[in-house]
Amino acid sequence: MKKSFLVCLAILILGIVVNSASLSMWVTGYSNEEKRILQEVITDGFTKETGIEVKLETISWNDYEKKYILAAVTGDGPDVAHMGAIVAPQLGVRGALVDLTTFPNYQEIEARTFPGLLKGWRYKSVSFGVPFGTYLYPMFVRTDILAQNGLKTPDNWDEFRAIVPKLQAKGMNASLAWGLTGNIYCDASMFMWQKGADWYNDELTASAWDSPEGIEGFREYMELYTKYKLEQDTTISLRVTNFRNGNVPIIFGNIYSDYGIFNLSAPEIKGKWAVSVAPGTMRDGAMQRQVYAGPSTLSIMVSSKKKNEAWQLIQFLAKPETQGLYAKRIMNEITGITFVPTDIAAFRSLPIPEKDRLIIEEQARHAKTPPFSLAPREVSYRLLDFAAHEVIQQGKDPVLAIKDAAKQMTTELQKKNKEFKRFLDKI
């Protein structure tokens, strides 16, 4: 009996030890190969150093928000949560995520990050995430085709608009990243940001789309379709095909996918294309080149019983050495994918040509993500989408379209500020 008791006690103690030395982490939108590489980087580095094992579970982009909301309600979620940046504060203000500014070294991580990304996971002075990789949308140019037609890579939007009719006269065209069939808010934001507008006022209580700068940016964006007839369908496969065959020699694409595809999977255009910073808008004596960026974040669930260990893992993943190693392995082991670190030093270690790295880094320094507000992001996206399609399909004045969208956005913000007051009072 005594021997059986001791065996049971030993098993119980062992279970407690194992449980205390393990973390769970959900990763959003990762393929099996990306998950494998991340798991190996964690095991070979973090687990080896700390003895803390980490179990990764992948969830899809399609339903990750619902899964995290359910996890927040039930308390049955991971210790560390990887998600889209703008979703983190949506969960955080509801009390589901930990304010990471309360942990040591948080400010050091922010200081190493491309500055335009920081608003994505913050709400005022509170931060619900640490960045880990970003999508980035600079311009890609078929330099051979432009040269054949006596054209240069456009440096500003006046030059861009001057080139488009010349391309169209030869049966070609240009395209933005998303056209009118995808995430319109990404392209529209680029123009409003370059004019000096943002999505919301400084207090995050009203839309800023109807500011003079916002209106002018949206009008300029819409004119590219109503007057200059840019390509409207820019799904990734069509965008890549059109660029490779030369039908659309100027595109805005994703470094994560397009850059790798053109480098590794399109040998027929090797040496005939280049990545370039976006055309800019001169404002206050400086050329503004903001483009949309979509960073991911690492957060800690309030329900986690191992918050200190979770923060250890996040610090490990945020290190330039870790992000650099992960990026190199992704590029070496998965054809056509380029992981873009949010840590500046890690970005500079990417195994890509120096001329490309300098251009992409310049674009990353101008990249932005929308600030978080209490209105669900789907509302913001939908309102901009409706405004654009009213202009294109119904001939509505773009000034009236964006003003109406801004009015609806402000109404939604006011409603949400009242609804969330009980949460906000605790922040």
C-alpha cells in the first residue's frame, strides 16, 4: 500500500512539474511548414534555455477572432496568442488580454520596432501585444518595359498618373494592391495617410475620414478608377500573372508572397523588375510614402496561469536573433515566402540583395497600420468598401461618399464608447 501511494504521489508531482514547465500558444494563419519551423526555433532556443516546453496549435484566419472570443469567455484559451494586430486591443479592452506595458523590457521591444506599426495593438497608453512579422505593400515595377517605352519609375503620384495613360495606349495598365475586389481600406488608407489624415481623431471618438486631408485623399484614390481606369481585379494569382507577362508592369504587391514568387518562381523576368517605395505626396516639405502594413502580434491571455513564463516566451520571440533566424529559415525552406520581421535589426539580417533590403526597409519605415478604436474593424472596412463602390457603381460624388461613411463611423464610435465605458474605466 505504501509503495502504491508513493508511486501515485510521484506521478502527481511529475504531472505538476511537467504542467508548470509547459506553455500553449495559438498561431493564426500558419501553414504546417511555418508551424514546424517556428516550433523548432522555439524548441532549439527557448525550451533548451529555460526548460519550458511550448505546444503550438494553428487556427485559421477565417475564424480566429471567434475562437479567441470564445476562449476569453470560457477561460479555455492559450497562454500566448498570435493574431492580427488590430484584433488584440479589441480583446484587450474587454479584459481578455494582459497589458504588456506592465512587464519588464516592454519599452525596449517597442523601441526596436518599425514606428508606424505601434498603434495597431495599443489603446491609448495600454498595449495588448508585441509584434511578430508584418505584411507590407510596396510597389513592383517591370523596369524593362518602362525603359522600352521611355518611362521611369514614378516617384510621386503626379508621375504615376502621367504614366498610366501611356501604358494603356500600349494595351497595358497599372494596379494598386487590392483593386476593388479585396481589402479596399488598405489602398484608401495609403492616400489619406499621405495627405495627413488618419482614421480617427486623437481621442478616438470620431472619424477623421471627413477631415479636409481625408476627403482629398479619398477623392484622389477614387479618381484612379473613375478617371484613370486602373485595374480593378487584383487577386494574387491575377496580379502575379499580369506582372510576369507584362500586361500590368506597375503593381503594388505583398513582400510576403509576391517578392519571393518573382525572385524564385519567375526566372523569365529575372533582372527585369525591381521593388520600389510607393509614390509619395509632398507635404510639409517632405515626401510622404505611407503604405498599409498588416503586422501580427503576440499577446498573453488573462486566463493564463503562467503569465511570467508566457512573457519569457514573447521576449524570446521578439529578439532580433530569433526573428532573424525564423525569417532565414522560412525563406530557405519554403519556396516563395518572405517573412518580414518587425524588429529593425532582424530585418537588416534578411538574406536578400542589399539594394532590395534598403528599399524595403525604407518602405517599412513609412508603413502604418490603423490605430485601434472601439468600433469593430469590420465596420470600418465595410464603410470604406461601400463608399468606394457607391462612387464606382452609382456615380456618387466621392466627397459625399466619404463624408457619409465618416458620419456612420462616428455614430458607431459614440455607441461603442458608451457600451464599453465599464471596461474603459478599468484601464
